[in-house]
Amino acid sequence: MKDPAFLHELRGLGAELVVTAAFGRILSRDVLALPPLGCFNVHFSLLPAYRGPAPVARAILNGERETGISIFRMDEGTDTGPVLASARLAVDPGDTTGSLTGRLAGLAREILPSALEDVVRGRARYTPQDPALATHAPMIRKSEGRIEWTMGAEEIRTRIRAMDPWPGAFTYWQGKRLRLWRADSEPGEAPGGGEPGRVTEVRPHGIVVDTGRGSLVVVSLQVEGGKRLEAADFLRGHALAVGDRFLEEPGGQPPGP
């Protein structure tokens, strides 16, 4: 951003405006000042909610039922500039970070051209963000993919969705890391006596695991060094059985009830 050669090349383009999306860096003051019509960012949240680099995953983790996109004129802050246009989108119960990002990108493609036309024609109207309503979406850490089996089944299912495609929700089985890619939750008391992480049933198309509240039915998973498989295919190649334990650490102790 501060390399003189880069700035020289960018200046030479003579661009009227700049648009970024999922760029992950703050534009310098010099770059912001180059295009006469301004620099704009497509952000995957309804600002000022979820400012920061991971708005989609954080929205899923927090159980949001609605999100959206915001096209805003950038300033020197992090996602703090005035909003040019926005659009809402419902979060589907089965959405992962990957699928929801894709749907938000499609929504952005629909509204971005008309929003930029308003800028070019001088009829743009901006809405300042209220800093008092701001929430933040920090970068997802790999460690956040670790499954804590004392959590409820629906909480774990939500974490699995939020960590797909990266870094992947994970647990340990027979000393190997096991990534869980898709699961269903069954509310109520866990049928296996409430031992979090214990496999209580092996169905043709799902592995039932006790949690802190209810049962989790794992339907897609991937063992370390293997490929992503549906539960039925996984079970044909791996000797997973009722009574096995999923652990938070390789060789660790089972989680408490």
C-alpha cells in the first residue's frame, strides 16, 4: 500500500473510483485520495454490525437469522465509512460460512452496479454509521474449530457450520484429528446417559454422539490424512463403534458430564 512504485502505477491508471471486496487490508491515506469519486468496499454484513475480517463466520457463530451486505465509502478506519447501499439476506439453518459467503457475493453483484452508477451520476446518498451500534468480527483462529462436547448439540452444529470451509471443526478419535463437516442436532436428554463425546449409536447415515445437551448426529466427516466422507462411507472403512469417545485433545481425557 505504501510502495511508491505501486502508488505510481495506480495513479497512472487514472481510475475514477476503486472498489474492493474481501481485501483484508486498510487502504492508506495516499490510496484513498487518488480516485476523485472515492474508494468503496463491499462488506458482508449490515454495518455497523460485524466490522472486521470475519463477518460471515461470526454471524453464524452468534446464531444470527439475518445478515446482508453493505457498500460503503472507505475512510482511514476499519469498516467505519458512510454506507452507500445495503441489502438484507436471511441466514438459512443449514448455511455454512462458505455457502453464505457465496450467496452474499451474489447479492453484491446484483446491487453494486446501480450503487456505483449513483456515485458516477452524482446522486449518491450516504448514511453515516452509528459507532454506538458497532460490533466486531475478529479473524477466526484455528483453535476455535475445537469442539467442546460439554456444549449443547445445537451449539456444536452451529460451530461446525461456521468453521466450514476453514479451519474446519475438529475433535480427536483414536489419537487422530477428526474434522466434522456436517451434522444434525437432536434436542432433549442425550440417550446414552449424558456422557459428552461418547458415541451412543451408529446409524446407516449418521454417528450419534452425546453432548452436554442433546445428541449430535454426524453425517459428514474426515479423518486425518483422509478425505471428506459421508458417514456411511466413513463407517465402511473405519472401525468406529458404540462406546468410542471423541476427545478435545489427542490422547486426552474424556470431557466431564
